[in-house]
Amino acid sequence: MAERMAIGVGPSKLDMAYETFGDPAWPPVLLIMGGGAQMINWPEPFCAELVERGLYVIRFDNRDVGRSTYMSDAPKPDIGAAMAGDLSAVSYNLSDMAADAVGLLDALGIASAHVVGASMGGMIAQTIAIEYPGRVRSLTSMMSTTGNPEVGQSDPKAFGEPGGLPSNRDEYIAWRLESARALRSPGYEFDEAAAIENAGLAYDRGFDFDAMMRHMLAVLGSGDRTARLREVRVPTLVMHGTADLVFDVSGGRATAAAVPGARLVIFAGMAHSLPRELWPAYADRIADLVSGVDGEPATRSGMRGYPLTRKRDA
């Protein structure tokens, strides 16, 4: 892959892997993925949908996933203790991860961007809009929630049956495939071949179970954003599915209710995944939000079929 590495990013001075698609002169869209998930979970064909609509797309690995810096010196994560109120093992929070993302924009020379986040990435995107309002042109929060424990509750079925951790590549792929099946959107076709390919690539790029747990602790340690979301003044789009077991659709509804003027789009049959059939719909809504801020791109007419171009290493 034509990935690049930004060195010494943000206050934590991390190394962050990223990739860009499209023309840097177009409106920038920063894609932020969720807990334990790498930038490759924003599929290239979905990035192409955004490029076809005249958008400059940036995807990246959060800290503790893929090829970005792992916080290997952090305390051993203890999810049970955190859920009981003991946050002593929380080594960073969503504000730290938001600062990472803003640091990447700094490294790329981008003053402000349209920020799109899925799941925990939606929480990070919300946090950027709250804490760095001047860096956000618009906010899109997908299959996420506000941090209020009374909304966006998780169904235990989303996490599958408990079992041992994978110890090799084949076991990891099988483990990830079981998870993908549990999170599949019942209203849409499940692409098993794509799930297997993505899992193998994720293993090859980097995997650390403790790092996944540190992401969960970051969420648990960040609290309820509802009151601060009421301060957000950028155009906001919230997308959620009716079949989401990780964050019940009430989390999306609460997010849209908290942000003044936010638009809520609910997809029937969508769970905690990005089904291929909905990629054009997601891209259309994101592009419409962007055009409401930046105007209709002069390049958008006839963009269908535009080649997916990446910014490659110099």
C-alpha cells in the first residue's frame, strides 16, 4: 500500500501511518476509525466514492493500531476495574486521541477539515469538534454515541462467545471473521471474502490485544459528552443503523439531539458495520454536508469513474 508515516505527531509525539486519496486542492475529509480498527476498515472503494464526489480523503491509524505508535509502556488494561469505576489503568483518553488527529492535520498542513468518525472514531470526531472547533468544517458521527450510559447501550451478542485469544495468523483471521459475522448488517449482504482479506491484512500490519483494550479504556475514561456537544456549532450529520448491537440506535439519536441543528439519518437493517450497498448513500450525504460548507466543487460534475489516486511517498 502507498502509505506514509508522519513522525512526531501531536503533543504525544507519535508516529502515525496515513494515506491520502484524491486532489489536495479539494475539500479535505479526515476519516477516523473505531476501537481496535485500522484505517483499512475504511475500504478503498468507499474512499473512491468520496473522491468521485470531489473530496480529498485522509485515512490513518489511530495510536495503538496498525502501523502507528503502540503505547507499550502503558499500564496493563483492566476493563473490569474500569467498568466498576476504577480508572487507574486508563493510560489515555479520547481527548488525547483527538489531539493526535489534529496533530496529523498539522503535519499535513491542513488548517481545518471535514471530520468523519465511525464508532469510537465518532467519539473522537465529536471530541475534536468540542475541543478544536476551529479545525472542524463539518462533523459526521457514524454508529457512535455520546458517552451517556443511558443511551447507545451494547448488546452482549455483539461480542460473540468468550474464548481464547488468537495465537497465529489463521486463528486471528478466524477470530476476526466470527466478530464480523456478529456485527454484520442483517439488511445487507455479508461479504465474507472481503472480511477474510481485511483480517489478514490487519494481522500483517500489526495486532496487539492489550492495545485494543486500551482503546476501550479510553472510551470508558472519557465520560459523557452530551453537555459539551450542545456547544458544537459546525454543520453535523449523524448516521446510525437500526440493527446496531454495539451502540444501540438511541446513541445516534442522542448525539443528533445534543448537537444544535444536526441532521439524523437512520438506515434500516444497518448494524455496526459499513455494508457495501450503503457506501454511495454515505458518500452522498457526506458530500452534501461538505458542499453546504464549502460550496459545490467545480470538479464534481462528471466525477463518476475518476481514478482513485493516492498521494505517494516523495
